[in-house]
Amino acid sequence: MNRNKVFRISLSKNLTLKLIIIIICSNLLLRKMNLHSVEQKVYTIFNNYSDWFLRISIAIIYIWFGILKPFDSSPAADLVANSIYFLPREPFFIFLGVWETVLGIMFLIPRLTKITFWIFILHMGGTFTPFITLTDTVFTKFPYGFSLEGQYIIKNIVLISAAVAILVNHLRKTKELD
């Protein structure tokens, strides 16, 4: 066996031994610091407030985007206007901005959860309209290559999932769902 190979094997054994010692010491240190308790506290906070994290997140998005629309400051203004081309732009944007802002506020009022959810679903249907009316705009390669506009729209699936979670948790809390 040549000298370099022996050195590499020896180095490898030393490195492995050092890693094992580091892992054992880290584990002992973590136990000593009682991070498991901290982790459990974080999970408890998530459990107690996850609905509010979702509600506030959706409210911020809706209120923010809604406020931009009447002032024609929304980056999505042309996309919306071109997909609903048969409606007059200015009055529709004022209506849409107010609707989105009110919907955002409604997400913060738990007793309005059910009606908020269905109004939200109606709005989400509208957000997917460009997939029908502006396919050349939302796809770079139909049906899987999304343009930036298509990605902007498809991310609404996450908002829909969050709204479903809010609704289901609300129905469980109010004993309307087992």
C-alpha cells in the first residue's frame, strides 16, 4: 500500500471519528439546552394561531391589491382589463378594488368565514379567466409552460388552499364539521 493511500485512510478514519464526536456532543448540548421544549412551544403557537396567520396573510394580500386597483396602480391591471375586455375599465377597477379590500377585511372577522369563503371562491374563478381568454398571454408553451402572468395566476392555488384550511378549521370549531 502506498504512503498516500495510508494517509487518506487514516485521515478518513480521523474525520469520521471527529464527526461522530461532534454529533454526540451536539446532541448532548441540544438536550442540555432543552430545545425540545422550545420546539414544542413553537408548535403550540402554530397550533393556536395558524388560522390567524392564514387570515392575516390573505387579508394583507387582498387589502393591498384591492387598494391599488382604483388608482390604476396594480401591476396586474392590463392583464385584468384584457381578460375582461367587455367591461369598462375604470368603473370595473373601482368595483374590483373595493370588493378585494372588503374581502380582505372579511377574512379578519371569523363569524363571516363561510360567506367570505364563497365570495372568495367567486373571485378566484375570475382570477383564472385569463386561462380561457388570454391563453397566449399566460402560457409560453401550452399547457405546461407558464409565462410570468400565468405564474402570477397559478399561485392562487395556494390562496385557495389557505382559504379551505380556514373554512375547515372554522367549521370544526363551530361544530359544523366533525
